[in-house]
Amino acid sequence: MLPILAPEDTCTGCLACVDSCNYRAITVGYNAEGFLSPSISAHTCTGCGNCEKICPVINGYSYQRTDNLLPTPYAAWSENDELRMKSASGGAFSELAKTILAAEGIVIGAVIDGLYVKHIAIDTMEDLHLLQGSKYMQSNTEGIYKKTYQYLRREKTVLFSGTPCQVGGLQSFLQNKDYPGKLYCVDVACRGIPSRLILDAYNKHIGNKLKEIISFRKKDESWLSSVRPQHCVIVAENNQPTDAGSFYMNAFLNDLALRQSCYDCKFAYFERKSDLTLADFWFVKEHTEQHRKGVSLLITNTPQGESLLKSSHLNSHKTTWGRTNIWYNSRIFRGINTVNRHPIRSLMPLLMKTSPIDDLNRIFALQNCTEPLWQTYKEQHKQYIYNDYLQNKQAYFKLMLEKGTFVNIVSFQMAYNYGSVLQSYALKQVVERLGYDVRHINLKPNSVEKAFDWNYGGAQQLRQSFNEFRKTHFPHSLNLYDHNQMSLKFNNFDIFIAGSDQIWNPVYSDRYYREFFLNFVPDTNKKIAYAASFGAKSTIENLHDEIQKYLLRFDAVSCREEEAVELCKDYFNIEACQVLDPTLLDIDYSQLFHPEKFQPSSPELVFFGLGEDRVKQYDWLKYIAKEQNLNAKVINGTPTDKDMLYAHYVSVEEWLSLLYNSSMIVTNSYHAFLFAIIFRKPFMIVPRHVGKSNETMEFSRFESLLSDLGLENRYFASLEEIKADHRWKDSIDYSSVYAKLEQLKKLSVTFLEKALKNK
């Protein structure tokens, strides 16, 4: 009786069954869907069943580790630029391979063979270039598992690289075999296997002129200037290199022509039996310059993998799961893809063989979808992708609740306010820099809607720009409540930070003021307040007992203003530390704005004011601008004065750019004041409420920092004072300011670092 191989919808094409057969009864070919597939010959099969025992799908081989060791992510790259530029990203595999080859070991990986890909073994550095670079095509592994076993029996050290199912096939093949050699397994974060029919359809369209694939990814000077280099397939047509692979790559990347088993991969586990996992590390925030040459995401899954990394010459930096963008690379932790339900997938073999290339380009590459029918189809595909994203998001958080620790930040990031979102962004960057994964817990007080006149033309575009900012820079945000019921579950090791900004001012936090004191957090979880602010004391006098009860639950408390520190001590009997607003803690804002897009035609004095009576200060602004020979520009002011320029309802990017490009800043906004310091601009502070007391103006937050930095003379309470005292014309000695600021930065970061570490 013939053994039964894995069905085509679950077979991965790893071909371990082929190498398991001692009678050569199993052959390999491409099936009707364009994938490598084994078949058994009834004439030569002896019915021994060895192939069934070896097949990781049939024998139930699990690629998931069950120990308590969690994988560790690294940003890694080779210091050898020549080697690195020949690699797909940072050259991590090449450096690992060099380590093995230097010890007279064997390296096994995929190589391009004409219009196909296969696995080979190398033992010299001269051949390493054959294995470098990504191959977006399933590699034929026939014979490679036997060869690997032979090397191991000869006491060789072997580095085997492949997709997770290929590494799983090797491990299943070897699991009952003894050998004295040492095996290292490296898998790649595989998106899935594209059908062979894609390339065949394109080749048929051009008269079968393609003779060989030269490369699957172009890494030249364009890589150095691109945020994310474009994938491509470089093929040879009439023996001349030509970039003709956009149809192939787009069809592959749209997930509409993958192997059926890839839509529910049984090898995409978080904890893997491979020693290391490799992937591209896109959007590297802390190694931006290195990204221009390529950075690898390297994950050590075992102590043996960690040892190989340390013995290599890789420049490696331990990172966090949040910074690996694992959210968008779901195959590292989850193998399910909803696009397999798309009706077009079942028609893929027929369409690839019968449809014109233009139609195939619209259907599978989603290109040139200009007609309504094709647009509808494209939108349908987007919905499948979005559903997949939502399911991956849910699975990611479930995984992290079980495996990892989050630092959860409760702040005003949901506000339509520049300072609120930027301080939230800054605190996230600082905490991530200290080695923690971060997510924001969304609370949306009624006050966040009051920042702007939403009926004014252009205001809705502003709302959208803020929403896009949050979507891009706070991707791990979750809503705290759903239909007035607690909807989040927390890991016992999760940490919570309340801050920064006036989160403890009930005027702003209104219906959620208790949540901003972390009342929902279990007693067992660590609670930290960073740079929290009360605003005026009068806003909390009627809440003394309740607030004191909440503050006593905190493990560490810090406030932004000296007055708030004194309030904690004298009013609530709580010890607090004074720290800087997180925006001042050496944050790289270059990812957020592009000042060259908003260059003024002539030097400008920029005014950003808050409060209903800020228009009363327009006369002040015009006087200062005239004295300084500058054009006066008002941000977010309703155009009322023809003598001034206006930037009405600007995005966060434009707001930063206007401040950065200004020649002088006048403001009553705390965060505009901070960015004047960050951008080293001449500035003046004016009162928010003209003619009222400092406490009503909530002036203490300005006063505290101005005093610390020796900048007390930058505040002016009236036009008369401005006219009478021209000290605002004096230049600011920023070398002195930053010398003082550096000490405050160290104190602030040290507070946060100790608070996060202390048990």
C-alpha cells in the first residue's frame, strides 16, 4: 500500500519526504498551481512508510519551543560595507556564515539557478556571494537534507538557512538520527511562497525571453536615499539585465498567489526551534544612518543562537519587540492570513494560464485599476488586508500579555493639541530607549474636542492630520473602555506611567480624572507618575482625600513644576521629584517634520497663542515684529488683521516646521516655549490671560523652568513692559542654557530609569 503524503493544501513543499526515501520512489515537480510538489511512484515504492514518519506535516512535528526562554530581538549589521551592500539588508547572514566558514564549517542556503532557486552547500568564502540576498521563490531542497546529515556525521559544523518549513523539514529529518557534528539553524521571516505561474505568465507575455534571474532585490545608490527600498526582480532578457519584475513582486506582496499552506503556516511561532531568525529591520529609529546601508532584524531563539551571534563580527544592538515593528511582520508570531478567503485565490491557476497580462496585472498586482470594476476589486482586497491587520493586532496583544511586559502610558495623546501629542511621542521614545515596549492607553476627555473651532473651514483636515499622527506614531494604542466596561487585561508585570502634561488637572481630564490617577490599575502593577501637572491648586481642593488615596498607590511620583512638587509634599504628604517635560529629553524629531517644505519667503516672527483673548496681544506682536524687522505670522489664529500672516489649522508637521524656520518665537504656550529652546530660537513668553494673576495663568510651569535655565528675563506681562524694557532683544546664550539643561536631563532620565527598574 502506498504511503499517503501531505495533501496539497497542507504540504509546504519542504521535500523532506524526498530525502527520506532510500528507493528514489518520490519525485519532484510543479503542480497545477505552480508549486513544488512530491509524488510517489507505485512501481518503485516499497511501502516502508519512512516518508510519512519524516514529513513534519503528517507526523505532527512541532516547530514551537516549549521551554521558558523568550526570543531576543537585535538590530544588527555587518561592519564590512562591501559585504553589506551585497546582502539583502544588514548582512547578518553573511557575517554568521563567515564565522562558520572561518572554523572550516559548512554553510547551506539558497542560490539562484537560472529562472529557479535551489539549496546548495558551500565551504569557502569565495562562494558566499552565491547565498547572499533574498530569494522570493521557493527553493528546491531535494537532496540537501541528506547532504546536511552526511556533513554532520563527518563531525562538521553546519549552518543551515531556509524558510521555517524548510528548517522544520530538516529538523524532522534528523530527529531520530545521531551525529557528532554541530548544527546551527537559521530561518527567515517568510511572508509565504509565491506561485511559479506568476513568472511563467510574464515570461510567456514577452515571448519567453527571460533566461535567468540576476537578483530579487536591487541594492544600489537608490537604497542609500530611500526610506524603504523597493523590492524588484532583475532578470536577463536577451542576455541583458532588465528590471522586469514589478508584476511578479506586486503579485507576491499582495498575498493573492501564495501556497495554500502559507495562509495558515504551522511554522510561524513566536518561540521557534531554529537558533536564529532573520528579517529586514525597516523604519529603524535609533539607527537611522545605518539603515541607509541596511539593517537586519536578528532574533536569537536559543542559547546556541545567542552564542553564535556573540562569536560573529556583527554589530548588534538589543532592541524591544515594539521597535521591531513585529506588529506589521506578523509571520514572526502568527501564521494565519485571511487573504486566502479571497475568491480570486481559487481562480489563480486558471487565470494565470489564460488571462492577458494586463488583466493579471490588475487582478494580482493591483496595478492600473482605473475602471470602476477594477477599483471595486482593489477595495475588496484592501478590506481583506485590513481584516488581517486587525486580527494580527489582536493576536499580537494577546501574545504580549502572555509573554512580554508593556509600559502603558496614560496621557493626553488623544487631544487635538500640539504639545499634548508631542510630549506623548517624546515619553514613548524615552521609555523605548530604556529598553521597554510601549503602548498608549486611550482616554478621550470631552476637553480634547474644545481646542479648535471645528466649524471653521479646514478644521476637519486638521482633525484628520492629528488622527494620522496618532495612527503612525502610537500604533500600539488601545482603548481603555468599551461600552463603559473595562476592556483591557493586563500582564501582572505590566508597568503604568501617568504623564506628562496637565493630566491631574480635572478641568482638562474631566470625566476621566480618576483614570489619570491610574485608579483602574491593579495594586500589584507598578505605577509611575512622570512630569505630571495639576495646573492651579484651586482645581483640586475639593478632591483632596480622593486624590491623596490615589497618589499613595504610586511607586514613584514626579512632577513637571516645582509648585507641583511642593503641593504633593505639603498638601498630600507625598514625596515627589521634579523632572523635565519629556520633549526636552534629547528626542529625535527629524522623523516628524520636514522644514524645507515650509520655508518662509522672508524672515518671520511666529506667534502661537492659546486662550480666547490671545488676539489682544496682536498689537504686541506687531510692535515686536516691527522692531525686529520681521514679518509677523500667527499660527492657528483666525485671519483678522491684514498686517499679519496666518497659518490656520496646521498639522503637527507644519507646526514644528514653522517654529523651526522662525527667526523669533512669541508664545503663551508651554510646549511652544519648550520647542523654542529645542530649536535654539530667540523667544518671548507673554501671559495667556492678559491682566490676570499668575496662578490663573498657570504661570508656575513657565516660571519654574525659566528660573532653572536662567531665562527669567524672557517673560513680559504687558505691552508697556515690552516697550519700556528691550531686554527681549538680547541674544540668548544657549551654550549656558544647555549646560544647565544637561544636568536636568540626567536627573529626569535617571528618575525614570530607576522607577522602571525598581521592584
